[in-house]
Amino acid sequence: MGVRAWFGAQPPTPNPQPPTPMKVYLDNSATTAMAPEVTEAMLPYFSEEMGNAQSVHSFGQRAKSAIEKARRRVAALISASPTEIVFVSGGTEADNLAIRGIADAHRDRGHHIITTRIEHPAVLRTCEALEANGFRVTYLPVSRGGLIDPEALRRAITGETILISVMLANNETGTIQPFEEIVQVVSEARESGLAHLHFHTDAVQAVGKIPVDVKRLGVDLLSLSAHKFHGPKGIGALYVRKGTRIAKLLHGGHHERDRRAGTENVPAIVGFGRAAEMATAELETRIARMRELRDYLERQVNSLVSNVAVNGDQDRRVPNISNMSFGGVDGESLLIALDLKGIAVSTGSACASGSLDPSHVLQAMGLSREEVRGSLRFSLSAYTTREEIDYAVSILVETITRLRAMSPADELETVQSI
Amino acid sequence: MYSRQVADHIANPRNAGELDQPSGIGDVSNEVCLDRIKLTVRIEGETLVDAKVKASGCPPTIAAASVLTELIIGRSIQELSLLTRKDVIDALGHLPPAKSHCAVLAIDALRAAIGECR
């Protein structure tokens, strides 16, 4: 046996960890579990109530009636009218339809779009695609807290601007943009003669987490997604204010008042409606519960771990997200180690999810490479419990201690002495 | 995304720490990723008799550092000179292609530690 044979011959060490004692899902900004009530509401529409809502017979009419009931519930969640709701496949399609739909329908009025550096890729990539198509896009910077400056928005608006797209709450930090001031800027621009200026917000992370009222936000278009608040995946909506002209992405039949062709996903729409109804009814209790547990998580981590910072403006955040940077550790190593103990979180660290790009959001906020690398996002749901937070914190402390002890950098304190 | 072996080394790093009065130290880092491996080795005669390692960075870096110690303890200097990043990757099952530089960093640490002893 040669030397080379030996190097490959070592068998993998069996994992000596005991079976995972607890599963704690703290990645609810990625997706949530469906509420049992939602599942129950959907089930008949997979089987006996299988009609195509476009059909004239009774099967079709019952499907149509179920869709319209769901549409009323989704509209009520954001204080819109049912006719202003266009069902689409999710947040990404909603963002694409809003931006491309406005750009295509109003390109004769101008070729300028304003958005921010911290948008979801569904917005950023759509804007980039339009840039390749003759549009000019302004990407507004954000402060250390993750907020845009409404005055910078005001300065960016030109006579050519046809669309402003600013996300309501950020998916990585939970930061809520200053919409009171933004809407002021937008309405002043309109009053000054820019009647064709459209205003869109990606509210995917905000709906179900804070009160969302399209009238108060002053938007023409708003994207939302069901699976972020205990509805099914693969369904979302674009709010299109009455009188707003948008071009279609998908051509075909006259579905969704001729704004989105394709047979309606009836079970998903029904589930979306039920989830929206529950979110409307339970919003205040959910907010109180999530905020209390999120703040408890941060208090515990702050008291037990040294060298930790909360990212994003702490006074303007959705109640379910905490983004923290842990000095001296890599977020992905933390994530993997937590996952082995049954705890699911996400990270802005470079290597996460197969991409080698560190979080564009945290970078835009001006965080150092070290801070971006050590970032973890904890996102709670209406169903998160205190026991789950306690377990997550205990494993987090243990893991950070081990990773910091393993680190060659010896200037770091590990765990605060109490 | 990562192999069971990578996860296991993250959960249970082997030979973590630093040797007192080592024969050689390999302290290397990747400036792009901020990853760092610090390997301390004891060499007696022509044999590497003991090693300890510290590492910071992404999971493959920590796993590569950890598995490296398993691959090198008890081996002759001549055997170690033939060790390549492929051996580290094989010992970890596999690494995503974009992550093979983590195995390179481990080999760099070994070369630096042995080089110091010469």
C-alpha cells in the first residue's frame, strides 16, 4: 500500500451527536409554516371543488366565488378594494409585474426609475434588466441604520421619472423605511406636475408584521406574498390602485381583469385568503407576541455574549426580525453549527446559500467585512415560543464560545462573565 | 450543500488548540475571505508526532483545518510532502467547487509549519 492509498483510506468519523432534541425554526423571513386553518381551507379545492374559475358550469362558479371571497380578504388586509388585487405567483412576480408593467406602459413618458440599494433581488434584477433596455435607474443609498434619506429621493426625481420603488420593510434587517416622509416627497412631486410618477413598494416582509394601509402609504402598487404570513407558497398579489395602467407580463386569457393571464391557482388563492383573514384578525396580538420574544432574544444574547451588535435601526423595525453581528466568527459556520442542533437561521455572510456575494443590504449600510461576515438573521413567527428562544440562545452561546475558542485570533473575549 | 463530514468537523473539531513549544507554526490566512488557519506541529526525527489547530472562517475552512490534523499526525515528513488539497477534500467527502481554496489554505498551513522546522 502506497502513501497515496493511505490518505484516502481514513473512514469518515461517525457523528457522535445525540439525536436532535428540539427543532427551532427561526427563519420565518424566508418562509413560514402554513397555519392549520389555512391547510384546512385549501383541501377541498384540490379535490371535489376542482373547478376552473373561468368555466360557466357550477364547478367553475364555485371556484370563482371562492377566489372572489379570498380577494376580499386580501384586500381587507391592506385596506384596498377587491378589484385592486391581482393574484400572481408570489412576491417576485408581483415585483416584476409592478416594475416592468409600469415601465412598459409608460415608457413614452420617461425612462427613469428610482429605487434603493437594499431592495430584494426581484426588484434589483428587474431594474437591471430595464437598464439594459434603455432605462436609467437611480439606486438610493441608505444610512448605517438602513434608511433612505427622503431628501435624497426628492433630489433624484426628474421630469423623466416614471417609477419610484422603495421597499416597506427590509427582508434582512426588518428596517421600515420612513414612508410618512417618502409619501410627502412623492405627492409634492406629483403636485408639481409629474402626474405620471408611479410609486411602488415591496411590502412582502411588512404585511402581517405591521399595519399596512395602501391609502396611508400613498402607493400605486404594492407587492405581497402569502407564505410570509402562514399562507401557502406560490401565491402572492400585486395591489394596483384603481386607474393605474400597467402592461402585462403574461399574455393569454382575460384572467384577473385582463392583468395576468393563466388559470387561477384556486387552492393557493383560497389559502392566501384565509391567511390574510387570520393576519387581519390577529395582527395586534401577533405583533405584541413577536416583539416581546424578539426583544427577549436580543436581551438574552446581549447579556450572555460579548462583542455583538444589532444591525439596522432598532426603533424602525418589523417586530419579528433580529439581525445581529457576532465578532470573530463566520455567520455560515454559526449557521451550520446551529443547524446541527436543530436551529434554523440565516446569514448575510459571503458563502451562504451557495453564492459568494456577501449581503448587499449590510454592505449598503456600511458594515465592515467582519461585521457582514459575522451576521445572523433570526426571524420569528406568530407561533414562535419562549422555550424555543431559550433553547436557541443556549445553543448559540455554546456555539459561539466553541468557535471563538477555535479561532486563532486571541484578542477576543468569548463570553461575558456575569 | 456541505457533506456530513464537514458538518461533523464543525460540531466536533479535532485537535483544536495550540501546542506548547511546537517545532513549527503555520499561520496562514486568505485575505479575500478573512479565513485563517494556525497549525502548530511537533516533529521528532522524521515524523510529525503531534499537531493542534485553530481556525476561523467559513465551514469548509474550519473542517479542512480539523481534518488536516487527522491526516498528518503520525506521518513522516516525506509522506506529508505528498499531501495535496485533493486529499483534504476527499477526507471531507466533497467541497463545493468554489470552496476548494479552503483545502488549499489547510495545505498552505501544513507547508508553512513543516517549512519552519527545516
